[in-house]
Amino acid sequence: MKALLNSHSLVTAWDGTTLVGLGNAISDGYLVVYYPHLLVLPSYQNFYKNNLSIDD
């Protein structure tokens, strides 16, 4: 948890009170960005693919 909190950026995705996604970035603040974690619950991994159309 400490490593995530010390990231340059940390984002979470929630469905109500359920944490469904988490991502973080490590950056030098100028040029280089590394995304070491992008975690999504398996049941949400195809959510947009299955629930959005070109008209949305």
C-alpha cells in the first residue's frame, strides 16, 4: 500500500462501495511515465465493450 500511495498518480474506480479498478503511475514529472499497475476485477473487464455503442 505504501508504494501505491507514493506514486505520482493513483486512480481508483468504484461501483458504489465496491472497488472495481486501480491504476498508478510513476513519473519523473517531465518526460517519462511508467504505468506499473492497471488492475480491474474480472467481472468488469469487458464492461465498456459490452455496454457501450458508437452512439453513446
